[in-house]
Amino acid sequence: MEFAQLPAGASVLDVGCGRGAALFPAADAVGASGEVVGIDISEEMIRYATDGVRERELGNVTLSVMNGQSPDFPAGRFDAVIGSCSLFIWTKGEDDVRPYAKLLKPGGRFATAAPSFFGTLQGKWSLFPDAVNDLLLPYLLRSVKANGAYDSQFANAGANWLGTPQLIEKTLTGAGFVDVDITEEDLPVVCTSGEQWVEFTYTTGMRGMWERMEEKERDEVIPEVARRLDGLKDDNGLITTPVPIVYIRAAAPGA
């Protein structure tokens, strides 16, 4: 939200809002005079987010079950469109990003974040610590072949619009945006054990990789992953692995 620079009083659309990781900070940023509209294709996620709105007693947030690939709003409806680690799942190029430009008022802000794909051309998946990349990468690639949806960004790294800063800028300007700004930053993931790191991966898209393994394979791989990561513990017994995240913002052309 700091990178998105949402002004007070703004009208914001959060695409793929999930349980509200970006939704609630956005609501704080725009204040009572602004509004945040959260959409997600998952009814369950919207239920979770709705509970969060009630608990926080937020009067400036509304939620809807809606497909983020084709948001049903009039052109120029919002001051900002955001998507925290959601848009990258289904956007493959400028045609997929262009609908968000159309939803913005002149000069409106687009901002999104995603796991960095800058290392994929070198055979590195950003969510894998170096200590286990060689072990898990073959299973991820096998999962990719079985599923052309979530992991297709990795499978087609060379054509991935998030693959390099240059491709990102080219894609967004092709979709009608201006003033593109891109930065990559490591997000530290801190665990107390290798086993806890594996549990963390089940809360991400890597869950599909584990689920496509044979039970015998999982029983062999998970202890080895845990063993390698446990070897990274610091003096306080913590394992810190950097996860590169790419932050992107752009603007709709002014009036």
C-alpha cells in the first residue's frame, strides 16, 4: 500500500482481494471519505473478508463475488485498481491487463505485487530457498505440465510479461498505461523449522506441487526439505529465507 500511494478519499478496486491482505490497509489509506471495493472469484474468500469488515466496523468497504479477469464496472469508475499477489495468476499480456486501465479515471493509479519471476530464466523459482531449489524444481516443472493455469507463468518464463522489468514496462504501456515504476524487494519469510516452511508452502500456489506428488514421494521429499532448511537456523533457532517480490505501479493517461 505504501508503494501504491493511495490518496485519502480515493475510490479503489481490489482485484482478487482474498481475505483482505491489501483490502484493509487500502481502506485505512483512503479513509472514511474514500471507498474500497473488493472482488474475488471465491465465495469463501469473500465470506472471510466480510467477517473482517464486520470485525473492523468498516463503512467504506464493499465486497462482491466476481471474476477478476472481467470485472463488471463502468469505465472510469475508480481512482485506483490494485491487486496484491493475485493479478499475476491470470494475466499473460497486455490484453489481460488492459481492462484495468479502462476502469480508471484519467490519471488513476494501477498497482500490483507478485512473486518475482526475474530469476525464472535462470531456472530459479522465487518461492524456493536456494537450499532446496534443485530438489523441488523438478517436481514444480512436473506440476506445470499437469496444470496450465497457476504455474503457466513459470512454464512460459521467456514469454512471461513479468519476466523482466523491460517486459513489464512494454506490457503496461501497450495496455494504455503511462509512468510505469517497477521495483524488486526481498520479503523475509521467517520459520522456526523446515517443517514449518513446508506448511507455509501449502498456503501458496505451491500446494499444487505437493498434491500432485505420489504419497511415497512426499514422504521422502518433505523430510529432506526440512533437513536442509533446518541447517540454515541462526543462533536464535530461526530460518530466514528471502522471497523476492516485484512491486509495480503505473497510471492511466491524464485528461
